[in-house]
Amino acid sequence: MEDLQVLPAQSWVPQWRTQIKRGESLGAGRRYRAARSQVEPISDFLFEYYGIKPRHLTQWHPGIGLALLAPTQADSDSQAAYEFWEQLGQKRFYHQVETPAGPAVTLDVQSWVEQRGRGGQFIIDLLSTVANREGFYGCLGLHEWAMVYQGKPRHDLPLRLGAQGADQLTSSLPIRCTHFDAFRFFTPEARPFNQHQPDGSAPSMLTLEQPGCLHQNMDLLRYALKLGPLVSTELLLDCFEFALEVRTLDMAASPYDCSGLGLAPVKIETVEGKAQYIAQQRQFTETGRPLRQALIDALTAAGYHPSTHPQMQEAKEINA
């Protein structure tokens, strides 16, 4: 574990304020709609699917390896900052330590590892596996189409090609979904179309997950949430914003007509639409790379190291 970096209040208080405001902004739409019993299927999906509440986006954590010195009277708005500092030191997985510059609040990494050890190990195994794996870019978002095949739409939106047109497209294109949390929502009639049959087990995930998958990239938000105070709120919000971008493509390329939401379709039934989808998918792979690595780095700093699994060596064969 790296030595602690001691931050004076002049350094961490502006970060705290900036990220709190950012989190409030990202959760504002959800709060507004929830108060009016409204649902918007693009961004609200993240809150519902990942079990997030707007308040989770405003619970600031500095991240591993940092120790926060107490604000003094010389610091701006020192009372509010000091109250936050004092409360943070009393939260689960935090404690106060003595530094040459004075008392500081920092993450109690040992306590976190003792209580979350096995979960942390699987996350670094999966993230490292995906990070070292080639992406597959031929899925065209057909998981969303397979979810409505010969069934009912899951969202209160019209189908862009109609039910018959959606079914015809789903059955005419090869489906190669590698992500269990997408595959499990396929209709029973659509499941046999999928080349892979992910089952949600650890071996299955380590074998199939790959960085071109939209849902795997959205799931960086899931892992940031699971790691809690081990990652900074800044990284959590970066993952949230990235997941929102990915979800937008997910719905634009879906069978749903999202024009009422101001979203132009990505028409994967056309040559141009296929190219557009793949280009964005490739860009998401690159955008997700540093976020995935930052999560790996946080786990590494906590003392985790990737295990050696046979599944980690099979990517090029599985996803070629």
C-alpha cells in the first residue's frame, strides 16, 4: 500500500465542493421526475438498474491513499468544511490518524479489505481480464432487440419498425451477446439465437466479458459503486457520466422510437447505421480504458492483485 498523501484543507475543500455540485447536477433530473412520478428510460435506467439514489452522487469520498487535514479558521467557510471533516472521520471505513502536520482523516483500508475482501478480488480479476482483452464490435446492440422479440416492449415507447419489423430484424442478424445481465432479459424465444449462453457465474464472466460490450462499459459504474470509499467521488461521477453516454447509444440503436426524447435513431438495419454504431462502440472502448484502469489502480493500492485464471487467456478465441 502506498504512503498517505496528506492534503491541507486548501487543497481538498475545493475538490469536495466541486464534486458535490457536480453530483447534485447529475441527480437533479432524477429528483425532478421522481417527485412527479415520471420516468425517462435513458438516464433513469442507470438509477434503477444500479440501485442509485441522487444522494449517492453527493456523498463525497477522497479515495484511497489520501489523508485530509482539518480546516482551520483561515480557510474559507471553515465551519461547514470542518463539520464535514469531523463527520467523515466518524463514517464507516474511516478513521483519524496523526501526521506531522496534525490530525487527518483517511480511509481505513484494512477494515475495508477485511469486510469486502472476496468481492474486491473478483472485481480486480474481472476488470483486469477485460482490460487485457480484445473488444468485439459486431453485436450492433441486438440485445435490446432480443428483449422484445415476440414479446412486449419493456419501455413505454413505440417500436421504430413495429413489432413485426423488430422481430424480423432480430431473427435475421447474428446475435453474439457476451453479457449475462443483458442476456437474462432476452425473451425465451430469442435466447437460442445467441451464439453465447452466459450464465452469470464467475467463470462465465471471466471467459466472455470484453471491452467492446456496451453493458460491460456501463458496469464500470457498478464496480465504482461496489468499491465505495475506495474510489474517489470524482471517479464515480466520471463512470456515471460515461455510463450515461453509453446508455444513450444503447437506446438510440434499440428497437424503440426515441424521437420523442430528442434522440435520433442509429439505424442498425442499414449499412450506415452499422458503421455508426461500431464507430461509437470503438470510441467507448477507448474512453472506458482509463476509467477501468483507475478502478484497478484503487484495488491495487488496497493490496489486491489479479489472480491467474485459465479464462483470462481465451479472449481472442471466444470473441474473434
